[in-house]
Amino acid sequence: MKDMDHTQLLQGTPNFPPVALGAWAWGNDNTFGGNYTPQNLKPVFEEAMGRNFILWDTAFVYGMGTSERILGSFLREKQRNSYRISAKFTPQHADRKKENSVEAMFEESCDLLGVSYIDTYWIHNPVGMETWVRQIIPLAKQGKIGEIGLSNFNLAEIKRAQEILAEEGLQAKAIQNHYSIVCRSSETSGILDYCKQNKMTFYAYMVLEQGALTGRFDPEHPFLEGTSRAKNYNKILSRFAQLNQVTGEIAERYRATVAEIMIAWAIAKGTVPIIGVTKISQVEELDNAVKIRLTEDEIGKLEAAADRSGIRTIRMWEKEMLP
Ligand SMILES: NC(=O)c1ccc[n+]([C@@H]2O[C@H](COP(=O)([O-])OP(=O)(O)OC[C@H]3O[C@@H](n4cnc5c(N)ncnc54)[C@H](OP(=O)(O)O)[C@@H]3O)[C@@H](O)[C@H]2O)c1
């Protein structure tokens, strides 16, 4: 179903829990190793929508249109005011022949998703940001996007982008960075505080370290060889196992799973976690997680265990968010 008028759209949107669902794995680009089809993802989508998880995060680059095409096929059956969309312009895939490469990728995503308006549109990373921040401005001015988001930007880059936007009376309202218990540089570098001070939402991605922080994988049960998950995590799964054991002890108190505690931790830190889901049970666990309230003492124990683990999980597209 195509968009209705944008103002009506926002008025009709119900309140929803402070989490987003991630659809990178739906792109089947060999990062995750699954074979996710519309047939096996549709029940996952419906389970999420039924539980009021209505904010979907995707990008054209997730399978070069595959994730957006699958998600769009489900969204077309829904009223536009019943869900929110978060999608991204990826500089490395800009069509530089176009006058405005950001608008061109935006339009392509809209076609795949079956929408004419995207709630949060992101610049996926800061490579060439001076150009892309300027090119996103017309989308905001024409009311085609609800808010501008910056992803994988460090604090200096965020401030520079805000300067450019301020010249046009605009402001980025959202930041999306890697933030898990073993990757807290967005916190130590002051980005979380900056977001609070400037009333911006911080979206945390890879809160579960793509499954390594769920207790499902250990040296005896590694990620599927040949996938990017295997390449990044298999050699350090014994360290994750030790950390997951500490998390598991806290999980027992809540009759929860390790994944639920990691999601609850990200919420307790004031972030909106984006959780990649490929199974109905994962949506059910997400629903449990949003109800858990960790104590300061538990948060301290989890973070101390993460620090002791010495795990570093900076991915090839990322950098340490130094202060
Ligand atoms: N802006 C950026 O640069 C950027 C970068 C990365 C990610 N993201 C966004 O953030 C989203 C989340 O990141 P991600 O998907 O890479 O990683 P993630 O959320 O840390 O992990 C997702 C994976 O964890 C497993 N999982 C999820 N819930 C679980 C549960 N309750 N119990 C056990 N296992 C569970 C699933 O693995 P199985 O499929 O094997 O079951 C799922 O595919 C992405 O989908 C994407 O939308 C953005």
C-alpha cells in the first residue's frame, strides 16, 4: 500500500517499544549464512508486527536490494501508518552519474519497499560525508524523510555534519553505531552523552554481536565456516563463552536468556537497540527483553566481565570512536 499524506501518517502511528528490528540477514549476502526466503521470514515479520515491533531497519546494500524487496513485499499488505522504516544511503554504492546520488538511492529503496516516505534516512558511513550531507538536504526539505540519521560517524564527524545541516535550518536527529557490551566506544567517546544533550536518538546495532552474545555459539558450536560471522567470531568464541557464562548467571535471576539480558542492557543504557531477527522465537525473546529492568549492580558486573574478556569486535567498515 502506498503512502498517505505524511502528517496523517505520523498522527496515526501507535506508540511502540524502544527497539527496532534489523533486516540485514534478510539480504542473504553471506554475512550470516542462512537462506532466508519470503516464505520463512513472513511469519517472523507478522509475529513482530503482532507484538507491536513496528520499526524496521534495512538498507539497499543488504543483498543489493534483497532485504528491501522482501521487507517491501510484506509492508505492501499493511497500512502505512502501522509501521516505521529506517533505510540508508551507502556512499560506496553511490551512482555518481546522477545529479543527486542520495536521492537516487532513496528513490530505489522507496520502489523496493513500496513507500514514498522513509521515517529515518541514514548516511550509512562518513566516507565523503561533505557531499552526502548536502545531498540529503533536499529530501528533508521536500518532506520525503522524517528525520536525518548519521551512522558510523564519530563525534567530530557528527558535529561537522550538524554544522552543514544547521546552515539550512536542519539537524540530524539520530545516530546509529555499533554498540554492544564488548564495543562501547560510542559511550566512552561521548557520543551517547551528546545524543542525550541534543535530544537525539542513539540506535545501537550489533548488540548481540551477530549471535556471539547469545550463548548459542561456542568453540564446540561455531558459526558456519565460509560466512563473515565465522571469520570474525569463531577464533574468539572461547572468550565469548566466559562472558556469556556471567550473563547467564544474571539471566537465571530473570528466567531469561543471555540474548534477552544483552538487549535489556542496551535499553538500560538509554539506546534503542536494532536487533536482527530471523526466527519467531527471537521476536518472542525481544518481547521478554523489553520488560527486564537490570539493576545498576548487574550492569556493572556485566560491563566488568566484558572488559575482562578483552574482546574487540571492530568490523572492517568501522573505526574506534576515539574521544
Ligand atoms: N549502520 C550500520 O552500519 C549497521 C551495521 C550492522 C548492522 N546494522 C543494523 O543492525 C541490525 C542488527 O545487527 P545484526 O543483525 O548484524 O546483528 P545482531 O542484531 O547483533 O545479531 C542478529 C543475529 O543474532 C541472532 N539472534 C537474534 N535474536 C536472538 C535471540 N533472541 N537468541 C539467539 N540468537 C538471536 C540471529 O542469528 P541467526 O540468524 O543465526 O538465528 C540474528 O541473525 C542489522 O540487521 C542492521 O539492520 C547496521
